[in-house]
Amino acid sequence: MMSTHIVCRIGAPASLAGLLTVLVRWLGALAILAWAPSALAHASLIASLPEAGSVLPHAPASVRLTFNEPVSPLVVKIIQPDGSTKDITQTEVLPTGLEIALPTLDQQGTHALSWRVVSADGHPVGGTVMFSVGVEGAHHVQEPSSRPGKDFLIWLFRLGAYIGLFVGIGMAICHAFYAARADKRRLALGFLALGAIATLFNVGLLGIDALDEPVAALFSPGPWRTAFFTSFGLAAALALSALGCAALSWLQAASIPGRLMAATALLLLGASLAASGHASSTPPAWLARPAVWLHALAITLWIGSLLPLAHALQDAEQPDLLKCFSKLIPPVLLILFVSGGALVYLQFDRPSSLWQTAYGQVLALKLALLAALLALGAYNRYRLTGAVLSGQLPARRAMRRVIYAECVLALFILATVALWRFTPPPRAQHSVPAAPTELTAHTHDTAAMVDLALALPAPGQSGRLTLYLSNADLTPLDAQEVDVAFSNPQAGIEPIVLPASRANNGTWQVDDLELPRLPAWHIRIDALISDFDRIRLETTSEAGW
């Protein structure tokens, strides 16, 4: 609600000044947090050594994984050709990735190195790098967890934590500084308890997500221990501290200690959200983390005041909280919009990402809900506030109904924001160098020529090779059969002969093409023109097919 005018009692201006003084004193502590090392949101594997899909004459002693940001290992294991699995514990953390010491690999065939890491922003990601010893291999696959039930629980408890933090701490601020109704203490403590329980469960859920364990693993210590050693563990500790301070503020709300506890809760809440997550880990940290901190403070002072305002309107007396709030809300909204604009600028690299990415679509939904919330607030401010302050009972009742509608919209906004847990920001998605989607080659002799185009496969899929055969005068070459042979004598790979099929557009295609990613391939094209006439063209591709 944007308006809701609220009258400070005698001494309330001094209370507001005291709150602002405490906020300024804590800015120094926030500056320390802002200079902490930055990281991109959602780690992505960009290279491996040996390369994914490599065919090696001997088993490697180690594998080096390079990511687009610093990571910490969670689970690493090697799956051998016979299906047996060995856990790996010797892992060295490098500035740009991991050096993984492998056990003795005495089997010929394809080995799969399964890894799961956590990035600096607290989000786990996993994948598999496959390489072969003596025979063919495959490329790496990076994929998120695929447990819809677990994802729903993560979203649900993230929403519960937001409700408890913003509403519970907001009610504590109103009670400590603006003498809101003390009889709502039980309700406020209920919100704070909800926030604490949801925050604790969020730690465990992050742990099972990081380890890719089922929900039943919440009852084991491993996921909790893993999560507490990530940046989210620090964020959870700060959030629990904030909730505890807010609860203590209700014991002595009218005193200076009570106000200090409420102000401390507000500051710790901002620090918690700035310690982990997409927004706070976006470089530069000196801008992102203060923006998150200020955004959290503005949300709490706005949304957290809605229920106290509705409760104040129940009194027969003039609602003092209304005047105080209407004086405070303009700078709060200014901080909200400026900090939110800075975060949008940091997270988006191009305007089209607003509708082309899931992150942008969530933002668009949030902005639509926010516009509706602002419209209700404007209605209260410009149509009802004057009538309420003049003592008109119907206006008071109408304003309460509008505030409750605002509370519902605020709940939908928090539910929408919780979806960002599953959507990396566009700038992070596009920070990984894009691999070429097609490789080409050309060869010819005095009688014929061929142009080849290999559409590189997406992870988990196969590629397609397209050939255009032509005579020396560039007219189409009419062939009866076409075979393509790939070989690499240096790697000890004998020719892999694949038949091509004729396409409707006159080209020849080899579908479902799976080849190890080697620096070079010798390619031989055999085209049968007639029973007595065959054309052979050969070339070497050094483009990393």
C-alpha cells in the first residue's frame, strides 16, 4: 500500500530519526560485505582435460574441469565400462575449476566422470564428462536435478522464508518504532516462527539438491553438513539471527533496546539476502550486494507494514500509524525502484532476455503484480486517506479491504520471486562461450567435389553430417550410393564407415552421427556412380570434429 497515511505520536519523529541513525551506523558493516569476492550465478563447465569424448591410448591420472566461476566439489565419482562405480575423494580446488585425481583405471572402454559442485552463490550443478580408453567415447553432459517433488518443496519453503522474514520483521519494526497494536504479538511471533522453520528446511533442501539425494535424505546429516559450508549456510545463519532479534524486540518494544533489536533484525535481513543468491553474486559486488541489501530493507518496510496498518484501522481512534507511514513510504519506494533497477541492469545483458529467458519472464510477471500493488496503494493514498483522517468510518473500512487485497498481491509477488531459485540470470547464461553449431569442410579432385557440413549435437543428442556432391562444373553429381569413412591413425582409430542417405533437396545425410571429439579426422567419401564407376574424395578436418 502506497499511502496509508500514518501519524507519528509524540516522540515518533525522534524514533524515526533513531532508526535512520542506526541504519547509517550499520552501513560500515555492509561495506565489508560488499567487497567480498564476486561470482557469476550458476556455474557452467566450459572445458575439460582430457577433452570430453577423447579417445586415449592410456588411462589418465587426473581430470581437470574448468568452469566459468569458482566452485567447490560436492560429489565426484567415476563409472567404469563394466558399470562399476568408484567414489573420488582426492580433489584439488583451482581458481578456475577442479583437479581430480583418478584411481587406477584398468578397463578398456568408455569411462564417465560424474561431478557435482556448488558455485559461490550457493547453487549446485552437476554433469558428466565421458572419455574412452582405447575405444570410442562421448561428449560431456551437464544437467540439473530432475525431481519435480523436490523442486516444489524448495519453492514452497523459500516462499515461507520470505513471508516470515519480510512480514514478521516488518511487524516488529512497526511495533518498536510506531507503537503498533501490541495484541498482535502472537501473530507476529507466528510469522517469525514460520520464517525460522522455513529457513532451516531450506538449508536441508539445498543439501539434498547439492548432493542430488531424495527428499528422505533430509533425515541424514550429510546434506545439512554440506549446505552449511556453502554461502547459503552463511545467509541462513544471518536470517535466523534476524528472526531472533525481531522476536526479542517484542519483549521491550517501547524501549531503546527494543528498537535496537528491531533495527538489528532489519539490517541482518538485508545482509542475509546479500550473502547468497543470483543477484548478490553478480559482479561487480560493490554494486550488487548493497543493491540487494537496500532492496530487502525497502520491501520489509513496505510489505511488512501492511498488516499493522490494517490492524491500526480497527481502532476507533485516529490511526496514528497511517500518517507516519505515508511520510516514510515515498523514500522507501524510491530506494526500492533505484535498487531494483540496478539489479535488473546487472542481471540482463540485452532487452530481448526479458521475454526470451525464463528469468525475464518471471521478472515480467513480478512487475505486472507490482504495478497492480502500486495501483491499489495509489487508490488508498489519493482517494481514501483524507477521508480516513477526517474520521469517516466507511472510508476506514474500505481502506482495510484494500490493504488486505494488497497483502494478497504481495503474497503472489513473493511466490513469483521464489521461482528465481530455478532460473539463472541471462547474463550468467550468456557468460559461457558459445560453441559453434556447425563445422564445414570442402574437398575436390579433377572430376568431382564435395562440401560437408556437420551440425554439432546438443548435449545428449546426435549430430548430422550433410554432403553436397557436384561435378567439376558445379552441376549436381548423381550418385547411387554414398559412404563416409572417418579414421584417425594417430589415435589408433580404424575407419568408421557410415552409409549416407539421399535427402529430398539433393544432398546426402548421415543421421545420428556420434564421434569422439578429436582435434582432427581423416574423412573419405566414396560415391558409387554406376556399377563400374566409383569416385573417392578424401580430406582432413582439423576443426575439432
